[in-house]
Amino acid sequence: MQIDAKRTVLLVEDHAREREIIRRILVDNDFNVETTPDYHGAVKYLSQFVPNLVCLDLTLPRESGFELCEYVRKDARFRFVPVLVVSDRSSPEDMAQAEYVGANAFLKKPFTGPKLLKYVTTLLDGPHASRPSVRRLRRGDVP
Amino acid sequence: MRRPTDQTLNRVADGILLVAGCAVATMNLPWQPGWHWVVFLCMSGLAVLLWTIGGRVLRHYDVWNGRGVGGDIVLTILLLGVVLGIMMVAHRLVPAYRAGSYFRRFFVIAAPGIVWLRLTVLWLQRREKPIEPVLIIGTGPLGRHTGLEILDRKDHVRVIGYLRFSDEPIHDRLPAEVLGTASDLEDVLKRLVVSEVFISGRTDSQRSEMQGAIRVLERFGIPFALPAGGFRFARARPEHENAVADGYIHYLSVKHKPVQLALKRLFDIGASASALALLSPLMLVVAVLIKVTSRGPVLFRQTRVGRHGRPFHMLKFRSMVANAEELKAKLMAKNEQAGPVFKIARDPRVTAVGRFIRKYSIDELPQLVNVLRGEMSVVGPRPPVPSEVARYEAWQRRRLSVRPGLTCVWQVSGRNEISFDDWMYLDMEYIDHWSLAHDFQLILKTVPIVLSGRGAS
């Protein structure tokens, strides 16, 4: 689907400023970023394109990030598209629920630019089959 | 992650502060220059010596002494007070030296420094050294994230292992090893010291196993935590954030009375410190008597099982011959107490002095030090020996869910004349219906029994 060599990240984040910050970080590092504030925008985009990565917030204005993640996982086209959850809901229970619906990694807010990039690049270049829990990167052992 | 250097640094820095305090206290003394140095050196030497002994008795520099921050600070101040008191007395005894008022300066310099340092060390320790061992049941995403979260939080909690539910595969990315399945819980709790168990299961598919684990934990009296929601929340948060701060609801097998518990600990410290001070002449006499009349050490250090099964050394005046433990095996046949306890009426291993100090429970007095250290309390179930605990049935292990004590219901209710099971029931009753008022009643009842020497063996 992609015309250019850059890899595409679909960014779903309701908070305008945070969306802009994440977008800027990714664009600065040679990613093609598509942004949308909610579930419906994301579904609309996904009906036409297959991104390399979906980066989503759990708290969205209407349907939640969990639902979006479930939607992505239901469709065979996105079987190899990793999902990165970026959220300030970070209790073990939230993280477990994210994993149940098929998210590949969970990045807690607030985060730093380098950390976000580390998560994104590990998800894109790491061994997908084993579904790396990128959260463990923080302790230094790359999955 | 052991950092013994924290303790060494603390020790050295405390020494420097004490010497600095002495230097300030002896400044401007109205004597010739030569004398000044002698006084300063004597004073510093005494201060450091007393501090070292006191610190050793109270296990002040042990990496883990089982005390909270509050208790530790109170003990630090107490230790400082004792050192200062003895030094003042010592200086009064030297007639030429009347620098009593200079101690105020000593105190002003040394005390805040030492206490502040202690707080820093405790804070460092809390960050660096995990000490409360927890067990997680469930190796699924929730169990794993819970373990990682505990690792990340870096406070005083350490995950010692996982148990998996029967429908879970063995997972390899866990922060601790898998010790077995949920049905092994009872065996694991018997083997390991565990202060809390996280039951990270799903109520839809693992409900019966979770319920089984809860039953075991209630029987053992070990605190546990259940997932607060078990549901997916995209937006909603608990109204009272603190109620489920880590996503779990925490349960205790006893009624939580934090204020009363804190008061109890405070009473323990105050009572044991003043009792030690008052009884020190008597204890000194007894110590000399023991040393003179029989071969062997004055104190008898026995390993006993403390709260949540953590072993500690209980102190007693030695009332038996030095090789008493070896003789115990031969005498086992004559045991008069049913159950896993060993007691016989006319024990041939007891020495003459031993018989006397036992009759009036003087042999138990060194345990005031255990109380001061925080390993024991004044009132609480008597700490059992490890071999006894090994033969406990599950429900009897609940005795270990509170701090052991010097006296309890059993001690004031006719002592050896009741059966082991009744004794256990009395201890359970004490644990389940604990209150500060009840503690004081027990203390008041204990005093006449000890003084009369009734029922003691």
C-alpha cells in the first residue's frame, strides 16, 4: 500500500498537544505519521491502508483504545501489525487487559522521546512472533 | 542487591558525629591545655564504646531489623539517651570534672545528626533493598505485570516466586521463578517466609482455584490481595485512588487497627526499656551467679520462629547445663505435653540456679532486649521453636501471623495444666479478638503469677 519507503505509524490520541508531541518525535526520526483523535478516524484509515504500527491511547472520546485494539486484532490484514499502547492508565490490571486484547507493548505516560523511539523501533524490528513485551526494555534486556 | 556499605557508612558517620559532639562539649573547658585532650579522648572513647555496645544489642546496624521507620527513629533516640545518661553519670563520678552543662552542646550536635543520618539510611535502604517477600499466584499477564510493577516500585517488597493456575502454561518472562501450581500453596507457605500473597487470577475461569487459595491463606493468617476490578476500564477510576492504589484490594485475617498497633509498639519500647533499666541490677546479679555456679555462657540464644515464620534468636538466661539440647533427644520419651511441644516437670538438665530463676521467670528477662529490638512484643503468643512449627497443622500456623510476645493468654490461665490444642485455641482467640485493653489486662494478670512463682516450670 505504501508508496514511499518511510514506515507509517497510525497514531490515535485524543489529546491534541500530546498527539502533536508524539507526532513530532516520530516525524523527526523518519516515520510517516497518520494521526486521528478517535476510534472512528482510525477505523476509517485502517479500511484503506495497513500501517506498520498502531500507536494508541486507551482513553479516547467515544470507543476506547481497548476496542480499537480488539478491532485491529480481529482483522487478518493486521496480523503482523504491532500495537503500542501509550497511556497514563498503568496499573497492572490495565496492562494485563491491554495484553488480553492483543496489544504488544505498553508505554506509560509520561515518557521521554528516546524511550518512545526505543519502543517503536523494537516493535518494528524485533522478533514479532514472540510478541515482545517492550516494557522489559527498561531493565536493559532486549527481547 | 545487597548494600552492606550503607550500614558501614552509617556506623562510621555515627562515630564521627559522636566524636564531634564530644569535641564541642569539651571546648573552652577551664583547664590547662593538656587536660583538655585527655578529657576529650576519654569522653569520645566512652561515647563510641557505649554506642557500639548499644547498637549491637539493638541490632541497630543489621541490614534488616524488622522495624518500621517510626520505631527505628524512636529506638535511635532512646539509644542516644542511654549513652548520654551513662556518660553523665560517669562524669559525675569524676569530682574535678563538672561539665554537665556541656552535654547540652553534645546533644545538640550529635542527636539531630545521628537521627537525620538514620532517616537517610532508612530511605536508601527502602529504595535499594527489597525485604518484604511476596508470592504471586497466576502467571498470566496480570501476574506478570504485577510482578514487574513490584520490581519497578523498588520499595521494600520482593517477589520470591510464582504459583501458576492449572490452566496456565509455564511462562518464561516472569520476574521470579515458578514454584509450582496453585494447589502447592500450602506446601510453599510452610517452607518459605511470605508476608503477602497476590492472587492474580481471573474470576471467570479461575474462580474455584482462587477461592481455594483464599481458604488456605485465611487458615494460615497470611495477608493477601485480590484484583480490585477484574474488569476492563478505559476511563473510570476508583473514586478513592488510595483504596486500590496498586489495582488490588488488600485483605488481612485480623481486624486492622493501625493506631492501636502503633501504640502497642510504642508501649513495647517504653516498657521494655524502662524494665531493663530497673531490673539491670537484678539481671547483673543473676548473670554473675550463673557464670560462677556452672560452666558455659550466661545467655542462652535459641532460634525461635517470629512473625510470618521469620526466625530470630530469643535470649534467655541459661538455666540448663551447657549441653542441654543434646540431652533433649534422650529425654524425648518422657515428654509430658501432648503435641509438638517438649516439656517435663523435673527436667534433670536444669541447674540449681536455673531452677530458681525459672520459678520466678527471671530467665525470661533478657527477652526484653528482643522486645526492644522489635522481634517480640510484651504480649503475644509465645514464639515456637522451628521443629515445633514444622509439625504444626495448617490452622496452627496462624499463630505466626502476629509478633510473638513474653506473655499471652496461656501463661495466665494455669500454664502447663492445659492441652496443646487448648493452648492453640487460646492463642487464636487472642489474635482474633486483639485489643490494646486486652493486652494490658494480660500484663496485669501476668505480674502476680510471675511474682508468686505459681505454675512455672
